[in-house]
Amino acid sequence: MRNTASLSATTGRLITTVLLCTSLFDSAPLRAEQDLSLELGTGVLYTDNSSLLMLGLERDDGWLFGLRSYITTNVGAWSGDLGAANVGLAKGVTWNMGGWGYRLSSGVSLISNTSTHLSTAFQFYEQFLVSTSIAGHPVALSYRHWSNGNIKKPNYGVDFLGLETRMTW
């Protein structure tokens, strides 16, 4: 069992790191097209008995393959026996069909604790998200997966199914 105070201190250091990374990745002041997201999730597959909390800062990045693209910086943590805090940077695309929004992103992440499922601090991660609006509020169902891409074994990865909301300013 991990010490909660230790995980909180690690999360604090990672929040500082993500703020620094965000300022490096976009040194311009915050603009209207930036979104702040909050995601709460639960572990699935090999990651059951875990909970996820993620904060993200996203900005539009023009077009990629004929789709709107974005860059997102995020920080978060998951609990449980495989618990870790993380900071990440990803590139994604977004499209809309029939009143639903879809997003697919891939990026890199650093995690605070390695485990039997994630044997390196450097990880790749992917997210697929389906979104809509309920009573004018954006909500989304998200699937996230972290793994090291077989850099080192074991590499089972961790997986989460989450609910996300966002606000634009």
C-alpha cells in the first residue's frame, strides 16, 4: 500500500512540472480557444480496483489529415496497487458526426511509480473519447491506456474508463 502523503507530494511536484511544460509548449498567454478538462475514471481490465483523476489543458493546433487537431498537456494520478501520478503531452484529432464529438489522441507521459504493469517511468498513452452536450454542458466518455510500448517487460499497461467535462475560456 502506498503512503497517501507521499502520493500527494508526488502529485504536487507533477502539477508544478505540467505547469512548466505547458509554459514551454505554449509561451503565449491563455487564449479563448484553450480548454480545461477534468476527468474521473475507474480502472478496467488489469487495472481494476483503481480510480483516476486527470486535469488537462488543451489548445487548438490547426488541421491534421483534414481534421481539427489539438495539443493537450495533462497531469493526474490513479490509485490502487498500481497507483502513480503522471504528467503528459499529446497530439490529437477531433471530428463531429450526428451531434456527437469524437477525439483520438496519442502522446508521452512520465509516471511517478513503476509497477508490475508499467516497468518504466516513460510511458506512451492513447485516449479515445466520445462527447455530447447535456443541458448545455459538455460531457464525454473516455478510454485511456498507458504502456511503455514494449521498451521493457513487463508491459501489461493500465486502462481506465472515465467521464470528462470541460470548460473553454
